[in-house]
Amino acid sequence: MAKKRKPADPLNDLLEAAKPETLINLAAHLSGFSPEIRRECFDYLKKHVKLTTEQKIRSEGEIAMALWWELCPDLEELDTYGGGDDATVEHVAGPSRIFSKNLPANKLMRGFAGSCSTK
């Protein structure tokens, strides 16, 4: 019996046809929408691209900052209201653990400064 072929994914077809510059622009455009998408791009590329030591250090710092910006709205809410619902607390807890685990080991924050507030 012949194997059933998965239907072709139209998005994959377009990605395969795209020029590298187009894919770079797409990734830059999408990563500008949310810190979570930006962090996912860094995570993916770190696994699939050979990086120099400097690029590794910088990408770790960028991942940490993306995590921070993901947490900011919820942290501000928790701070403003003195707590929050279980979903907000859990949303903050996961990235916070990643952030606190990686930050001291790599001294990622050197050269990065800021707070959640854009006031």
C-alpha cells in the first residue's frame, strides 16, 4: 500500500520560493509585533545557525530583554493591583523562572537598561 502524502503547505511553498532578503524582511517585520515572537525567532535561529561567541552573547541578551518585555504588562498589573488572577500569576511565573535562571549565569543585562513603564 502506498503512503499517503501530506497535502503541500502553501506557506512552505512561498517560503521556499522567497529570496533570502524577503525572508529577512518577513522575520524582522513579524518580530516587531511582539516580544514573544522576537524571542521565539532568537531561540529558533540559535538552534539552527552557527553563531560567533559575540552573536551568542548578544542573542542571549536579546532573549532576556524580550522575556522582560513579555512580562512588563503583567508585572505592572500585579504591581498596580497588589496581585492578580491565577492566569496572570502563572503567565509571569514561567518566563520569570527562565529569566532568573539565565540572567546571573550569563550576566546578560550588561548594556541593557530599562523598566516596564513607557511613561
